[in-house]
Amino acid sequence: MGSGTGRGLLYLKTMFPDLRVAGVEPSPDLRKIGHDKGLSQEELADGDAMNLAFADSSFDLVCEFGVLHHVKFPRQMIGEMLRVAKSGIFISDSNHFACGSLPSRITKRLLRRTHLWKAAYWLRTGGKGYTISDGDGLSYAYSVFDDYDYIRSCCGHVNMVNTCGNGADPFRSAQNVALFARKDQSLLQGRL
């Protein structure tokens, strides 16, 4: 999902030559770079993460690496990932509740707990709901924890790893979180 120039796809193809890889990327400029490096049109295709052109359970595993915080409706993208995944999904993305100074992190978590986080962020961004930076482009204040309960309700089996931080509690300490969710078909009935 959001394969960019196909760097991750090329790495997987090199490490696991028998593996079938397929990535979607909406930017023609980024896809062209991947195609110039040897990825086929089928391996790196035009695609909309909100409406994937794949049948249910088309892939064993569906992954995203740092894309959800660029999407206005990340839960819709996660729903599509779950729909086309046969066995599970892997997400590696940000956790804005662990970013910033200690007072900033405490304030954000307090606002989240009181259900005021979205309103506060909307005010902070002047009503846009997103920020634009040279390093990351357009991004929303996203945390994997925003969709953790939804993913768990669909999958049942969720493992999370703190990939960028210290401490036993990833919510408080991990600026980036890796999450693997194995699908439980009995829980998916009527959810997707």
C-alpha cells in the first residue's frame, strides 16, 4: 500500500526471489522510478488505497509502511487492507502521542482521553486538520493506536512492537509502531 518508488518491493524480490509481490501507488512519477528500476506494471500498479482493485483475500499479507498518516481516512484504508488480505496485515506507522516533549506528549494523551484531541488538532492547524512539511509532505496527526481497537475487533490476534523508542508501553514511548494482525475469519463476518 503506497509503494512509492517500489524500494520495498525491490528489496523483497531480491531477498525472496520466489515471492510474488504487488504494490499500489497513486503517483505516476513515483511508479515510473520503480518501473525504471525493473518493476513490472503488475508489481507496481496504479491504485487507490481506499478502493483496491483486488478480490477479497487476494494476498497472504498486506503491508503498509508509513502511509496511514498521509491518508485522510486511514480506517477505510485499513478496511481495504483487511479485505484483500487472506492471512493478515502488517502496519508500520507513526504514533503522534509519543512525539514531542514530555509536556506535549502528556497534553496530547490528556486531550485524547477527554475526547478533545481532534478538536484541539483542528484548531492547531487552523481548521485544515493536516500539516505540510518539507520532510514528510502532507500529513495528519495519526497514531496506530487510533485504529487498534478496530483492527483487534476484526482480527483478534494483534502483536505490536515498539520500533522507535524506549519503554514497555508503546503508546507512551514509541514514535513508530509495528503491528501485525492475523485474521480470524469468525470475527470478520459483517465487519468489512
